[in-house]
Amino acid sequence: MKFVDEASVVVTAGKGGNGCLSFRREKYVPRGGPDGGDGGDGGSIFLEADEAINTLVDYRYTRRFRAGNGEAGRGSNCRGANGEDLILKVPVGTMVYDLERDELLGDLVEVGQRLKVAQGGFHGLGNTRYKSSVNQAPRQTKPGTPGEERQLRLELKVIADVGLLGLPNAGKSTLIRAVSSARPKVADYPFTTLVPNLGVVRVQAHRSFVIADIPGLIEGAADGSGLGIRFLKHLVRTRLLLHIVDMAPMDQSSPAQAINTIVEELKKFSPTLAGRERWLVLNKMDLLLEDEQEEVRTAVLAELSWQGPVYTLSALGSEGTDKLCQDIMSWLEARRQREIDEPEFAEEMDAERAQMDQEVRDRIEVLKQQRAASREGDSDDDDDDFDGDEIEVVYAQ
């Protein structure tokens, strides 16, 4: 299966059926009066979130969708049948934009949630509707109205409770393999992970959360370098960020500098996202000598002046992962309970997510404009580097 996180489609609702012009004709009733029925309503188009679908790949190859037209009315006051509604299945986490108006129409975040994206045309009226005391044989009818047509952009943002971020080869994929059943590819070269991987972490029988492994970021990711601009937006959905740091990098680089690199990219991409709850996870500590571990840890935290939670572990050997998962589960449960108990806090979280969505859209639009300006007049280059429709890589969950 391919992973596609954006798609553009055209949806056209059905046309309403025309009203009928008819007069009743029976034996001994030469002038029975009008009996033309109304037409049927055109079918509307809905999008429905379906947990069985993971990508928008189906909408890459089929881009036009049309609902059924309403039937015309008939004599004997028979109304035409309504056109059949069209229900398009999309993954949970799909955002729907109207391209022409650049407007967010809806955000499908729950299984079974529906959004009407195109209203079907209304039925026409038969000549019976125009009968009156002064017009007993009307020849007037009304045609059905056209269905609504819209150009839509579907954008999938992975829905996960926890998002992993860090430089390439920090150990994000190893960690998600250690704590869940997800099996993303793990190798000793950068950018082994090319798509977001989801894993369900089960702490107890009825306590679990979803974790997302986001492809590694590099310096300049917020400006379009590497894979960052395509996948940073998936972090918007998460409640908690785990910043994974390689404490024994092969190139002998500074772990503190690696942390600052990611922080700067987050700030450039979305200041609101950079302010989200973030825990520091110092990984690959087993590669250091025992008498060096505490010294290196203290030096890194002192250089950063870090005030938040810090966890030391070895994802490869699953050392320290149990406590991390238990603490994450407790934090998530407390956050959910607070959103239930405090409606104002829940509204604040919704507003924060909307703000991040807007910042992400603004950032991508700026990058598109910059690229278009730098390549103006060059017809051989495609200006779609930031168009998610072009992402076609294997999706693993």
C-alpha cells in the first residue's frame, strides 16, 4: 500500500429532477386538470471517517466524483426518485479544504464522523403546484437546480497521542519497536524511516496510547530540506512530544547541539508547536561507559538549562522503556480528565490546534511562493515540491 497524505478532488452533487407538465385524461373526464409531479432531489456527497482506511491513495488516481441525479416527475402526481447520495471513505484525521475559497470545511477526527461537502440540487416543481382558482390548467413547471460542485483538498494528519521527533538515526524507530507491535525498518543509515509509523502501546489491559514515529528532521527542515516539511505537520495532532537524542553519535557531534537544531526547526515551522509539552529522552546510553553516563547526562542538561522531564534509556535493549510508557499513560489520562472537567481548557486546546494548523498552512504557502519566485521562467521544473500528492512510499503500521 502507498502512503499519500494529500489529495485534490472534484466533487459534483446530483442535479434535481425537473417538474412534470401533465394533465389528467380519463374516460368521461376530458379536462381532469393538472397532475404533473415534482422531480426528485439530487444526491449529496459526504466524506466519512473510516478506521479501516490509512491513506488517501485512492483519491490520487480517481479525482472526480459525482452523486446521482434526481429523476424527473411524472404524471398522476408521481414524484421522481431522489438521487443516491455518495459517501466517500477517508482516513480518520482527514482535514477538508475548499480550494477555491481557501476555507477549512471540516476536520474528521472520529470514526464514523460525516461531513457534507456538496449539496444535491433541489427538485423541480410539477404544474400541479401552480394550479389556482384563476389558473386551472397551468402549463408552468420549474426545473431542478444543479448540484453543488467543489474542488477539495484532502489533507491527512496522523492522529497519535505521542509524537517522536529527533535527528536521523536518533533511535525513534527502535523505540517504537520496543514499546509496541509496530515494525518499522531499522538500519544504521540516515532516513531509514520515510513515512510516519503508528504503534499502539498497551500499558495494561484497558490502558493504551498511540505513538507516531515521524521521519528524522535535519537542519533546514522547516525551509524544505530533507523530509521535514512533508511530515512536521503530523506532529500537530499529538498531545505530547518525545524528543529522542542519540547520546553516542557516530560523528562525535554534541547531543546538546542536536537538541537545539530540532528546537530551532520547530520554532521556525510553528511557534505554537514548539511550545507544546515536550519530554527529553536520552537514548543509546548503553553505548557509553558506566562511569561516563551520569557525567555526559549532567553536562548535556546543564548546557541546555533543561527544566522538563528527562528519561534515560536504551531502546535497543528496552531498558527504561517501561517507566517511560507508564508515565506517558498517566500524563495522558490526567490531560484527558482535565479536558472533561474543564470545558474552558478543552476549548483552549482546540484553539491551540487550530492555531498550529494555520501556522503550518502559512509556512507551506510561503515556501511554495519562494520556490515559485526562484524558478520563475523555468518550465522544466515542477513547482510541487511541497505537494503531498507526490508522496508515494511504503506505509507501515
